[in-house]
Amino acid sequence: MINPIEHSKNNEQVAKYKVEPYAVEADIYGENEFAGRGGWTWYTGSSGWMFTLQAEYILGLKIHHGELKIMPSVPKDWNKFEVTFRWKNAKYNIKYERINENTQMYLDGEKVDEIKLKDEGEFDVKVEF
């Protein structure tokens, strides 16, 4: 239920929800004719929490002291996908591929445990998971 699109699957739900189906709301009304209507999108930091959920807990992009570790936790049917991650003026092209249970990461073809983030440049990252 955290995914706002779940409140907008058909025209009736859209008419009731009345807020953006791509933005997490801070509250949903529970009474009267307003029951089911979302409110306070974008105003409460809810978009920041949605980004955190997606980037850190699903895609597994964890930054600590300027180092990036990637530990994805994606649905079983996500076998391959790509993400472009930007850090300051740097661009990291990340390709994920399901191969085995052990997560391995490669930066520009070299196996690494973490990536020391650079302020500039373009880098290719492969994540086998």
C-alpha cells in the first residue's frame, strides 16, 4: 500500500484519491465523503522517503563516507535492469544482472567491494546478484 499507484488502478479510485499517483501522500482521509482522498503530497518529505525506499532498499544503493555499495533487493522476476546514478558531476551507468545469490560488483571491468565516489567522470558499473 505504500506505492501510490495502488490507489489509482481505475477511474473510480482516481476520482476518490485526487492526488498524484506518483507521489507519496502524508495522509489519507478516513471519514465522510473525503474517505480515501490523499493529501499533503510533496510537502512533508514524503517524496524523499519514496526516493530512499527505491534507491537504498530496492536498488541497494548505499552510500557511506563517500563510498557506494550495491546490495539489491528486487523482485525475483527482475533479471536484468539498468540505472543511471549521478553523484555531483559524475555519472554511474549501473547494469544489474541476476546470476547467482552472491552479489558481485565491477567498476569499469574490475571487481570491487565498494566504489569510492568521484566528483566528475562517467563510469560503468556491473552488478551481478
